Amino acid sequence: MTSPPPPRHDPPPRALTMRGQRAAAGCAAVLLVSAGVLTLLVASAWTPLMDLDRGVVDALHRSAVADPGTTRASRILTDWVWDPWTVRLLLAAAVVVLWVRQDRVAALWVAGAGVLGAAVQQTLKALVDRRRPAFPDPVDTAHFTAFPSGHAMTAALGCGLLVWLVHRWSPSRVLLAAVAAAAAVSIVGVGLTRVYLGVHWPSDVLAGWLLGLAAAALAVYGAERRTASRSG
């Protein structure tokens, strides 16, 4: 009679050093302060920022109208590849995998960051109540208020967390570099497409990036501190 195979033991997650944890906390603080300042400038309709937003959006709209091929590609990317629900599904899948692999700390922090990010986004949209750009010949449409960009915030939050999870669980530097590159392209790309299509102001996208990365950094710090305390 053959004996059952030995149980599988996954390697433990790779924790950040204390310096890495402090860096995550510092980044979160800087990003949150920057997002707060930007929110105040937008809410007060600071003229130099409003003029810059209008100038960039008008210039890109003229380009989008004149180049329907690039506009169509941008709509496919922003509506499908980089849609917030695509990113949320990836995070949900990551939470399930983490739970199965017994990394419950990371699973809870990832799930909590996703919920908190969505709540902050909707709260700011209601409080700032900023109108989206409007054109007589729009190339795309979007609903609800503009600030901050939900696409940009979700991409920054989700991609930032996914890069951290690959660092936490995979020993492959090649895989980590590939995921980090894809994350950077996605974060920047989704922001550019939203402005190019005329459904967001540049400051909406910048705020989304700042808030999303801040939420990711807070989740990383919280999970790593909790992991370190349990190990200790």
C-alpha cells in the first residue's frame, strides 16, 4: 500500500525590512498630504490650476477628434483593459489566492484597501462635485462627477498592491520587474486615456494616482507590520 504524498508547504512570504516598512509609511504620508493640497486647490477653483486643466484638455480634444484611430484604441483600453472592475476582479482573485495560501494578513489588508479606496473615492466625488469637461463634439462620455478619477485611483491602488504581492511571494526578480513595468504602464496609461478622451481633467487623474498609491502604501505598511509582530 502506497503512502499518501507529503503535504505541500508553500514558502513563507518575504517580509519587508524595517527600512522598507518605514519607507511605505513615509510614502503614504507624503502622498496623502499632496492629495489633500490638490483637493483644496480644486475645491477652491484655483485659477492657475483651472487654466492649466482647460488648456491641456482642449489641446488633447482637438487631437482626439482629428485622430479617430487613436481615440478608438484609447476607448478600448480605458473601457476594458483598464476598467476599474477589471482591476477589482484581479484584486479579488489575489485575495482568494492569499487566503488559500494562509496569508490571511495580506488578504485582509488587500480587501480592506480596496473597500476603503472605493469609499474615499465616492466621498470625494460627492464633496467636491466637480463637473467633467464638456464639448460640443465629445469623443467619449462618462457619468457622475469628475474628481478624483476613479479609473486612475483604482489602477494605482490595484497595481501597487499587485506589485507588492509579487515581491512578497515570488523569488523571481524577472517576474517582479515584468509586473512592475506592466503596472507602471497601466497606471500612466489609464490616466492619459481619461484625459485624452475628454472625460477628466488632468488634476482629477493626478488626485486619483496620489490617493490610490497612498492607499496601497498604507495597506503594505499595515500588513507588513502585522506580519512582523506575529513573527516576533
